[in-house]
Amino acid sequence: MSPRIPRLQLLEFEDLAWCPQAVRDGLTDYLEFVLGSFAPYHALIPRMAAALDATSATCIVDLGAGAGGPWRRLLPEICRHTGKPLSLLLTDLYPHASASCPAHLGMGVSYWRDPVDARRVPEALAGFRTQFGAFHHLAPADARRVLEDAVRSRQGIVIAEITERRLVAILRMAVVPFAILLGAPFMRPIRWERLFWTYLLPVIPAVALLDAVVSCLRTYTAEELLGLAREAGANGYEWEAGRERSPDSPFTITWLIGYPSRRTGVSSRRASPGEERRVAQGVA
């Protein structure tokens, strides 16, 4: 295992308000394509299903959704695992161009057209919150506010990342530009703007590489995620955090799950076979 690098709060190109929408959408289209192809977050389905059952939630509100992230394949599997239909509402601070029509993601999926700040989710958007591959964009104070807002609203929340602050993870990002150049013709729906910024002016591959490296350098560890949860003043909440290998993809997932507790005290469970390490579990 390669040594961990200190966290750096750098900026990604897509964080900038002046980033062209066509470029930002192209970056999130690529992420949706990769996550749909490799399905790395499927390793979290049993934990997510248990948290959804514990909260009796029937609606998921995804924060920082981009083009839909992993949901094209993830939502049907979670519904199958829970044995009940779930609706999904996608939100983003910079809504995708297809916000009004996420039909490619399947039934039961809608996209909130207005910008949504994950630190201050409107009360009207009630549901179990998720954030896939977006939490690292936030500085510690803002990340804490995201968790505080979920606790204040008494909503469950799942944070999950496939990037890591390890040299091997950063070196792996060298394939990103080539993956975009090879995969762009197969991304659906086809967008001429995306093809222009990929092939005629290859801004998307170049920016994707830079942002991927920065994403690794900004990603929180499981211990840091749990520390943020405790600092959020999450009384009466159950929190778990850990790092888990995805059996069918090259990614390792770092995750945090929290939801209102129905009891007090600390529980313990044995680690599942696919899990590398559980750092903590209990009521904060």
C-alpha cells in the first residue's frame, strides 16, 4: 500500500463559476460513463439498503449529481436489494444541461432545475441524501456544514469517493485523457459540444486529467470523514466510515454513512468479506 499524501485544498477547473457549461457537462458526462461502465459503488449497496431501511426513506436526494453519476445502474440494484421502489431526485450547484430530461437514467429519476447548495438543501427537497465523488470539492468547514445540514433536517446521508490521496491512485489518472478520447463516441446522449471540446479543441481531456489529480489530493480519508461527522454535533446519529475494495472494478471506495439513531450505545459488526477496513461505528 502506497503512503498517503497530506490533503491539499486545491481548486478544480469545474469548481470555477466561469467554467464553460459545455466543458463542465462534458466532464460530468465522462464520469457518468465511467461509473456506469465499472459500477464501483455497487459494493456499498448492502450498507445503503440497510440505511434506507433504518430511515424508512423512499426518496433519495443526490447532491452534486452532475450528469447522474452512478445512478443508471445503481438505482435499480438498490431497489432490488430493498425490495421497494425508490424515487431519485438529482441536484447540483451547477445543473447539467440535460437537467430537464434525465431519461437515460431510467424511470423514477428527476432533476431539480435550480442550483442546490449541499450546505443548505431546501426543506422542500426531503429525502435520504447521497453524494458520490463530490464531497472532496469541499473544504473542511463546508464539508462539516453539509453533514450539519443533514443532521438538522434529520435526513440520512451517504458520502462515497473513488479517489484517494495515494501515489498509486494519482498515477492511475494518467489513463483519463485516453479513456475520454476513446469513449466519447459511445457516451449517450450524443452532444456535439462535447465532441467539439474533446477532439477539435481537446480541452475536456486535458482538464479531466488535471481535475482527476486534484481530486485525489483533496479526497478525505475514512478517519477524516468520521472526524467531520463528530464535529458536526451529530447527537442521536449513527455513523459508519470505512474503506472498501470494489470487487468488479479497479477502484477502492472511501465512504461515510449516517442516519438518525433508533437507539443509543455503540454497536459492532464483523467486517464483510469485501471490506478492507472499518474505522469506526457508533452513535456520535
